Amino acid sequence: MTTTRAQHRRRSSRRVRARRTLVAAVAVAVIAAGVTALALTRGPAAPPVADETAVVETPTSTPTPTPPALSAAQQLLATSTDARACAVSYEGEGIEIAPVLQTEGNRYQGLPIPRTAGRVFAGWYAAATDAAALNLSARLNGADLVSCTDRERTLHAGWTSPEANTAEAAGIPILMYHQFTRNPQGEDTWLRLNYAYVGDFDAQMAYIQQSGFYLPTWDELSAFIDGALYLPKHSVIITDDDADSSWLELAAPIVDGRNLLTTSFVITSSRTEPTPNQFVLQRSHTHDLHRAGANGKGRMVNDDVDTIAADLEKSAEILGAKEVVAYPFGHYNDTTKEAVRKAGFEMGRTVEQGYVRIGTDKLALPVVRMNYGMTVDDLKGYIG
């Protein structure tokens, strides 16, 4: 069949269009492959650029407050797990004494007695105003119970002048008791000088308690004798000799119930029990020298210095304290005094009648003897 020119042109046109379509498809494929390759080499698209004029808010945080520094008293309390521990601090002119731990509900222990030239210490007080006024009712010492607020207590120092201390002219009575009876009629076979009816004793202690007498400790009495501590005339020291069973059963509960500091002089070869209550101090009446020597007088004036000193050391070891010894039968001499000093005791108590004053011989302390038949009026006559 013969192809016409027209047919030939139509076939040629179709071939041209087919080639053009193929070229276009190849071009599209090449472009697409290039775009994909470019994307793979560049990685993920970059985030949009922030507007530089926008205000960015920085979150704020509250700073942790610095805890206040602990006071010396608080640091001391931090060392104790005792719920009754109380940090006692000291304040006053010239006072630079670190706080100490005491036990609430117990008596104060070892309160300091500061000494300063030209002044006389006048005790510790509940408040600065009391210290300035030397308010006796607010004066605190080892006869008083520790009381605290939030486990702390501050004591304030009082001072006076040497002239005012001398002018007070205080004479401190040391009451000396021995045995006790429940019988108001007395005991026919007992030595009247050595015992008291317990009813009279209770009435006497009530008078001392209700009249607000100051009850000095032995270290205070020593400082008073030196002229370094002011003690008011309204002061009294209560003692018992021998630690007799009647004292323990009848009298010791009375001083405990009335919160009256008392000293019991114990013969430690006969009794080694601990104190019956916290208001009874136990001090030495020797270990085994409360017996007559070769001349009929006490062994304290018969034995040599070393023997006496060794006995007192033994007594102190049992009691856990020295401070003061009561001479058996009241007998003493220069040998006795030397032995007392050698054993480390500071004071010795006799049975001689009198009052302790500034300058009194510390190894010859006098007493006010209390015996059967003495009433509250008799006591008033002795102690005011």
C-alpha cells in the first residue's frame, strides 16, 4: 500500500511528541533525585528563627535562707540528748563565763563564785533588776532547783563593795542536830544535848522555809570567810551529825518535803548508803575515827597526821566529796588541822558555840547546838 504524504507527516509528528514526553519525564526524574540528595546532605530543616525583638522571661527562684548562728547555749544543748538538760548562762558586769548544762528539777550544781579585786560577789539572781537590788528572795544557789524556759536559763550577777560587805556584819549560824524521837516527852536514857523531838524539828524547819532564809553552800561559806562573797544576815546552814537511823527515818523526809538544803556528816565505816534525797548533802564525820583514843579523847587528836589524813581520804572516796569534815566529839588540835589540809579538805566543823564570820578559822567552824526541848522561839533567838 502506497503511503501518502499526509500519513507520513502524521507518523512523524507522533514520533516527535513521544520523544518530547520521554525527555520531559527524564528531566523530572533527574530534578527529583537532586532535590532528595540535597535534603539528605543538609539534614533536618532548621527551626524558625526567633523574633529578636521578643521579650524572653527568665524563671526566678526563691533563695534558701541562711539559718541563724547557734548561741553558745544552743550549741551546748545540741550535745545532749537529755530532755531535762538546761543550758545555764551567766550575765553581768565583768562576767565572762561559758554556759553549763544543768538538769531541770535538780539542784544547781557548782555555780561559779567569781572574784574581782575591789568588789565582792553578791550571788546569782533570777533577773538583772534583782541582781542590781540584791533581792534576797530572787537569789539562787545550790540549795535551789533548776527551772528553765525552752531548756535555757540566764543567771545575773550581783555585786557589792567590800565596805558594804563588812558593814553587813553577818554571823552565819551552823545548826547542829543529832538524833530524833517521835516522843514529845523525850527519852529518859538519851543524852538531851544529842537529840530533838521531831515535831519541834518540823516546826523549826517550817519557820526557816516560810521566813525565806538563805541557805549557803559550803563553797559559798568559804568565800564568805575570805571576804569574797556577800552573805546576808538572814542566812543559816542546817547540819546533822552521825547519819543516825532516826535522822534518816524521821528528819530527812522533812527537809526533803520543805526543799531545805541540809548536810549530814556520815561515819562511813558504819554507813555507806547514798544520800536519802537530793536535799541532803553527805560529808565526812571521818571513816573510822569516831572512837576514843588512848587518852579518852577522840582519835582525831590521838593519831598522827598520816593516819588521820588516810582515814579522811577513805571517807571522801566513799562519799565522793571533801569540802568539810565534822570532828568527832568536836575534838581537834594542830595535828588534826594539818591532817585535814593534807587530805585536801578545806574546812573543819567543831562543836564550839558561835557564828561564822568574815575571817573565821576555816578549820575551826563554830556551831549552834540544837537539843531536846528547844522550840521555834529558841531557834528565833539564835538565827533571828
